[in-house]
Amino acid sequence: MKMKVKRTGYDIVVNIICLGLLVGILIYLGVTWSSIPEKIPGHYNGAGVIDRWGNKKELLIVPVISWIMYLGLTVVEKFPQTWNTGIQVTEENKEQVYRILKDLLATEKLLMVAIFSFITICSSLSRALPMWFLPVFLSLVFGSLIFFMIRLGKNKTDN
């Protein structure tokens, strides 16, 4: 079943914010590169404490991964017929099901880009992650998943 999910204001806003963050982090690194220390945090533990130091060139890895994931999710959004919906898709519920899943993908894409941008900035400043980072990060990612899965479950058809 070939399907195109209509673009909404939410899609447009999320993509503008994502692109702003992705381009912004590259501009930030370009402008501040000479003032970034040669040794920067390369990894953080669950409490946000720096547990590995690396060369500042490692800062480029996270934005590259962010771009790859952003572009990958953007491509996946274009092919809803390939998504594993978790529920049976019918003519009656297909638009709603695919809309919910597209919103889920967009939300997770935005969270991923924002989180990676935040980590890049903290690393460039040689700062530990704040204690609140991991619980907030996990709450946002899993909270949004739960929210959209509940919405999706309400579109289940009884067979």
C-alpha cells in the first residue's frame, strides 16, 4: 500500500528547528574552534561526569552523526509503507496511524538533534553534563515514545 503522509505545520517547524540546530552547531564550532582546548571530554558516565578525554577533533564526530541520523530519519519519513506500525492498518485508520507515526519520528529526530547539540557544546567547553541531563533525556525520549504509542493504540481496529 503506497501512501504519502501530508506535511503539517509541526513537520515544518520541527525540520526548521533541526536544521537550525545542525547548522548552528557547525557555525558554533567554526567560530569557537581556535578557543576550544586541545583535550575535550570524549565520554560521560551516567552521572554526567567526564570519564574519557579526547582530542578536540573528536567534536566533529557528533555533528556528523547528527546529520546522518537526521537525513536518515528524514528519508524514512518519506516511506510510511515500510514502517512497522504495531497495529493493523486499514483504509479507515491509515491516515491517522501514519500521521501519529510521522509525528513520533519527527519528535525523536528533534530530540536527537537537540541532545547531540547540547553534548557538543558541553564538550567544547570542557564541562561535565549537568546532573539533570540523563533523567531529562531519558524522560523526553521514552515519554514521547509512550505518548505516541498510547495515541497509536487508540487507533487499533478489532479483528
